[in-house]
Amino acid sequence: MLSAMQIGIDLGTANLLVYTKEKGMIINEPSVVALDSATGEVLAVGEEAKMMVGKTPGNIVAIRPLRDGVIADYDVTTELIKHLMKKASKKLGTTIRKPNVVVCTPSGATSVEKRAIQDAVRQSGAKDVQLIEEPVAAAIGADLPVEEPVANVVIDIGGGTSEVAIISFGGIVSSHSLRVGGDRLDEDITQFIRKKYHLMIGTRTAEEIKMEIGYALIDHTPQTMEIRGRDLVSGLPHTIEITSTEIQGAYQEALLSILETIKLTLEDCPPELSGDIVDRGVMLTGGGSLLKGMEEWLSNEIIVPVHLAPSPLESVAIGTGRSLKMLKKLQKAN
């Protein structure tokens, strides 16, 4: 008898990832949907839709149906999952019929938000939908021994949220979730360039700036980058040069709020586990952890070793896929 396909989904604000134990990561696409605003028809999803952001005629809108790690537009999210499940079927060379799915949710999500995520995945054809908290999935995906009675600290900086959790014996001992992530840094860069240079840039340009010359709050040799946008005074295209130190200043406040959340979580740690943290350090996952100098900056601030997960962008999805076995064990234990 064929057992149902088991799939892990990381329903991220920036990217949607699908993982299967057999084939590993089969989908990693931006969480973007292009719609015909007149008919509501879905024209493109994922990478194809992201290419349209800021470049489409008036009747086509490219939207991100997930905000801060939770569903902002239910119907469009369901369409997005349906389309990507079809893509996953093609990649696997089989029709995924009623798979068992594990989806991650931000640890700060409300019960209503969690139910919306479950319903959206069921609508897309899943048989059984289990939820796992994002930090736990990130820890499993980063190969941490979450089932052991030792402190595993995970800092997961995603597109919409940053999650910090201390996990021991398969459960969360202490956690804090902050609705600040990579998207907020992009917004801060856009606002800064608009204010200082009266230049309008798109979110894709802001993301490129962050990836090219973005640094955490550390000393570094300043770098420059040429960017193009629309001059707000003349309305014409214009090119300027910006430096990495300016960009650091643009999102300093957002980074400091993430640091504050990390400190709050560590302060909540039971004394018995504090020693483990000093020895073992903390694990960084999520796209935001790839900001240059992030490990060095955090290590200086919290004075414990900071490690980068083997594949930070995929940790949550990998952990979600691997967690099915563990969820059964934990359910038996409880």
C-alpha cells in the first residue's frame, strides 16, 4: 500500500519553500502573485510574478499575500499554494494526491492566524495539516539536537518576522517574536534614499543594495554602489552613488530592535540552561542572517559564540520536512 506523500512547507513572507524527504528542496520561489485587477485571475506566481513587480501595466498587480509571516490575503495565498503544489507534482514526476503536510507558523501567531494557515493548505489539496513553530523547525533544519535536554538557541531572521527561541527537550522554553525582518530593512533603505536624495527606488533595488553593500553594525571598509531611480523633483530617471555606511545608518533602528528581542529571550532563560548557551552559543538562520558581519556583530553584543546554519535560507523548510517523525515522537511523549 502506498503511504501518503509527506511534505514540509515554509510559508514565508518573502519566499515559499517546499521540502520532501525523498527529493529534498523541490520548490523555492518568491511569495508573490500577479493578478488581473479587473477579473481577479492569477496570471503568474513565484519567480515569474516577482519579475513583474513595479513593471506592470495598470490592470496587472503583483502582490505578496503574506505579511509578517501570516496570511494577509487568504484567497490569493490559497491560489499561490495550489500553483506551487502543481509545480511540486511536476518536479516529483507524480501527482501529489492528498499529501500529509507540516507547515511552520511564527511563534507569535494568534490561533486565528494559525487556523487560516491550516485552512489555506487544506484548500490546496492536503490531507492532514500539522503546524510546527518556526523556531523549532529552524532548529531541526540547522541540525541542532532539539530532543535533548540542552539549550538550543535559534535566531531566525526572515522576511517578515524575526524569531528568537530557546528550545530544550523538543519544546520551546522561552521565545519572542518580532514583526521586523528583511522586508523592514528594505523599506528603511527606500525611505532613507527618498528623504536624503529625493530619489524614488523600488523594493527590488532596495533588496539589491542590502545584499551588495549592506552590513550589520560593525566597522568595515566603506563600499559604494551606483543606483538608479526616479528623481522626485524633476520626475526624470536619475543615478546616484551611495555608501555602505549610509545604508548601515538607514536600518540601524531595525537591527537594534532585533538585538533587543534576542537579549529579552536570553534573559528569560532558566539558570540551568544558561551554562549550555555559554558553551554552545546560538544558531543564526533565515535570509536576514546573511547580512554581512551579522555573526560578528551579534557575538560582540551578546558575548556568546554565534554560528551560521549550514543553509540559512532553507533551514525552516528542511526542519519542517524532517519534523514529521519528531512530531509523532513528541505526541507520544506528551
